[in-house]
Amino acid sequence: MPMIWRQIQILFQLSLSKISAEALHSLLLKSSLDHHEYFFSHLILSAASTSLHHARKLFDNSPIVPPPLFAWNTLIKAYSKTSSAQIHSVKLFLELLRTSDVLKPDKFTYPFVIKACGHCLMLRVGESVHSMVFKAGFASDLHVNNTLLTMYGGCGAVEFSRRLFDEMCERDVVSWSSMIAAYVDCKLDLDALRLFKYMNMVNEKPNLVTFVSLLAACNNLLNIRIGKSIHSYLLVNGTELHVSLGTALLNMYAKSGHLEEALQIFNTINKKNLQSWTVMISCLADYGRGEEAISLFTRMEEAGLRPDSMSFSVVLSACSHRGLLDKGQALFDKMVNVYNIIPTMQHYGCMVDLFGRAGKIEEAYKIILSMPFEPNSVIIRSYLSACKHHGRALSLDKHLIQLLLKTEPNVGANYLLATAISSTSGCNGMDNMRNAMKLRGLKKVPGSSWVHAPGGDLEALVKTEEIIKI
């Protein structure tokens, strides 16, 4: 028997496919070792790595009643890591609680359930699990508390995260980075930077996750100076630009208008992911380099990455900005017919804008009619502006004007656009629209730009030399 045990242990280590897991199950059944907790638990572990559905089937038909706690934890963990099945992690945990007279959750159970609560935005359930953690005597467990910090931040309850953080008798770098990330997730970017300053004061060394969160805070605050200070620290310390960190730096430079620096970072990232490529394509598109954006999109495909909905949004936007109608049309067709991506409002908007800019008003209108949902105000304005610009309002759909005014009844510019279009098409109703504007007290807001001058409120709150002292 010991020989069989050793052989099966080796097979578990080698088992990587669903077929081999099923063969192992058959072997355990024949040898009756499936009734042994160790082997059944590892059978669930092996199955969960290949097929979560198969693992659950084995679990539900367990010869051991109730199944071992290791098996429960394995499935709860697997569900918590599967975005489409995280709610099942919580449900299975509730089933475990019903066996309380036999089994009780341990310190390995709680982090997975707490993580699932955060992803599913189940704050009240997360609070209940937190109470269970306290009653079960795991209130000082570092891993459990770190997961709770993330859960509260993900649910928007950052004040609970901070209260827990302050009460923790032990913290590690994950605790600090989780708290900083919670502030960033809740748009409290200044608090994130202040906590980072405090982190330096107590000589806690930041990790890569910390820097990713800090760069996100800099993006939100549009503060390039702090971002550059972080980049300098990474260079001085010879930190490798892992894809997540490199993409965060890339995003920071791209959003702040530093295109050449963004390109340098992009070329430095060794293993680029889809997000890295998409951010760089978007950056090129935003700064009028549409042809380069399209070329980079092609390179991304050649590198073996499969574009997603967002990737096509940014490349179609590049085509729209540069008026590249044929290329935009070809990319839209490829998105639908090759990659089987269902077009969103943003995709349709790019195509309406493309046809409108090219003066192909009828084609733009056909796209609007083909949409499976009503156009939003951006698409309608784009279409109406194209009609006005090209003097092609003879067969204008009055429903679109009515829909625009219904969608945004308090935007004066919409009434002026509708008035101009109606005038071009020879329709009456201009006086009615002007009266409607007067009744609502609407005026066209003059065009304006925001300029953030040094020494303003934001500069007073966030000074690089006060925040970044690494």
C-alpha cells in the first residue's frame, strides 16, 4: 500500500490535464483510496486546475461526508480567482457554515471569501465575514487583514480600510500598498500620496504594486512632476519595468502629453500585454498620429495578441481623427467578422463620425439606423454637425433632433445646432426652439480652456518635494 501511495502522489504532481485527472479518479475508485481525505483533497486540487466544473462535480459526489476542509478551501479559492464565478465562492462558503457542527472555516478560508466579496461589491456580506474573522480569533492574522483592506477599498468603504489599517498590530508592505490602492480606487489620490510619504517616514520599502497605485494617483491628479520623481527612483534603483509597472508609467506620460517619453517607456517593456499596446495606440491617436496608431495596431496583431473591444475603439478613433475612411471601414468589418466583437456605442460613434467627415451623410445615417440601440447625444451631434457642414439636411430625420433635445434638454448648444439644421433644411420651428431656450433660461456657453497655473490650489496641496522623499 505505501508503494501505491507514493506512485499516486507522483501522478498527482504530473497531472496537468482533465483526461489525466479523470484517469487518476478512476484509479482512486478502484483502489478505494478516494475515501481517504488526503487523496480526495488532492484530487479536487488537481481537477480545479483543469476544470472547475469537473472539480465541483467530484466535490458534490464526495464519498466523504462532509468533504474535507482542504477540499472546501480549494474550491472556494478557485471560484474567487474566476471572474465569472466569484459569487459561487461566497455561496460555497455559506454551505460550509451549515456544517458548523463538523467543520469550521480556518485562516485559509477567509481570505478567498473576502476577496470574492470585494470583487462582487458585496460590502454587507464582507462586513459579516469580517465579524466572523474576529469571533474565530483571526483578527490579528496579517493575510486576512490585508485582504480585508482590499475588500473595503474595492467596495468604496475606504474609511473602514483606514480604520482597520490603523488598528493592525502588524503591517507589511502589502498592507501599505493595499491601503494606498484603496485610496486610489476611491479617488482619494492626495490621501494616497500622503500615506506614501508616511510610509517613507517609517522606512517601509515600497513594492511594485505601490508604485503602480502611485502612478495612477499622479494620472488622476495630472501631476507629472511626482510621476517623474517616481520614474527617477525606479531608474536609480535599477528596477525592472514589469509589464504592470511599465504600463502605469506609459499611461502617466501618455495622459500628460509627453508622447516621446511614452514611446521610450513602451519600447522598454519586454513583455507587453494588450493593455500596454492599447495605451500606446490611444496615445498616438490622441496626438494626431493616426497612421502610426494604425501601424502599431497591426504590429500588435502580428505579435500574436488578440485585440479586444477597447483596442478597436482606440484604433477606430485614430481613423476618425485622421479621416481614414477606407481603413476605418476595413477595421470595423474585421472586428465584427474576424474577431466576433459586438460593436458598442463608441464603435458606432467612430464610424458615424468617419462617414460624416467624409461627407457621406447617407452612409452615416444608415449606420445610425443599423444600431441595436438609440444613438447617444455624441453620435447625434456628430451626425447633425456633418449635415450642417456639408449642407446635406434635405432629408433630415426630425426624430434625431427631438431625441437630442430630449436626451440633453439643458444644453443650449443643442438648440442652436437644431435651429441651424432646421434652417438649412427649410423646416419651420426656429422660433419655437429659440422660445424653448428662453423658457429654460439657456444660453450657448462660449468656448473655453482650462489652464492650471503653478501655485494654484492643487500645487499648494501637492508639492513634489514634500510628498516624494524616497
